[in-house]
Amino acid sequence: MDASIGRTAREQLTGRYVLSLVAFLALVYGVTQDIETVFAITLGLAFVETISILRDTPTVDSRWVGVGLGAFITIASLAWFAWELTTAAGTGGPVWFPALTALIGVWFIFDARADFADGTDSYAPDDMDASEMMLVLNHGHLVVEELRQGPKTVPELADACDLTESRVREALDVATDDGMVYPVDGGPIDDVERYALDESKVGGVAFVRSNGKRILRRIARPFRR
């Protein structure tokens, strides 16, 4: 496992990337002239990079990363909260903020616990990187705009959108998750599956409603056991 973690670290912490972080910290110091601020940012960056490396290492169970992340946030937040309440040298900031971050840390712990109980892994890295996801979303936009004209089959969508059928199916997989696009019967003569667009789930209000429900379900998941 140690070798795998080291290999992942070398892949992510390239020389150019490390130099960019050093340049960023130098810029922060040049602007603030405060070494404590630079030290705090350095600790934050080190923590984030450590979590990223552990999550991207195949031999590391990402659920334990979630437990560690939650425990770290909770302990650090409670220490901050106690510092604000009991020490005259406190930062003078609102005490509700460290209390809130402590609750967020507890949520991470319970969420990882739910993963262990369900046999799932919410903290595993996604199969798609950001660029691939953006490409799929762009293709999804093309498919949705074409379905505004009426139901179509995958080959018809591929031809109209100038995409391969595999790309169309990727876009449809995303669009059918929330019911924006749904399959319909081809009819008594043509039984080829077509896809249609649910206009009620298109637009800004529908987007907020759909994603708002999804976010609320995700937040409530650890406590629905």
C-alpha cells in the first residue's frame, strides 16, 4: 500500500505543480506579509493534497479516508470552538462557524459509516474526469435540443447531432437519470425504442428543483438508517 501511495503522490505532485504551489504561497506572503497566514494556507493545501492522493490510490479504501476527513474536521473545529470560548486570544470571529464545521465533520463520519453498512463507497474517485464530464454534458445539451423536435431513436439522434451512437448513449444515460429524457414505444409497426423529452423538467426552475432534491437526499442519507 505504501508503494501505491508513493506512486500516486509522484503522479500528482509533479515538479511543475509543486512549483506553482510555492509561487502561490510566495504571492500570498508578498501581499499579506504575514507568515502565519502562509503557514495556515500551507497546512490546508497539505491536507487537501493528502486527501486527494489517498482517494486516488486504488489500494486505499476511500471510506476510511472519509472517516479520517470527518475526524480531522470535527477535532479541529471543536478545538477552534473551545479556543474562541475560553481564550482571550481568540480571533474574535463568530463561534457558530467552528460549531457548524464540527457538525460537517460529524456528517462525514456518519456518511462513511453508512457506506460501510451499505457496502458502497461514496468517496471513491469518479470514473470520469472533469473534461470528460463537460464533454458528456455538452453532448447532452445537443441531444436535448434535438428531442425538442420530437421523439427519436439513438441512430436518428447520432445523425442529427453529428455524434457517434456511443456518445449519444452516454448523454442519454445522464439525461434519463432524473427523468428529463425517457424511452417511449416505437408503435405497432416500428418497435425501435425512441427517446422523448419531458419539457416540464427543462429550464432553470426545474434544474434547481431537481438538483435541490438530490442534494437534500444526499445530506440526509447518513441519518436514514
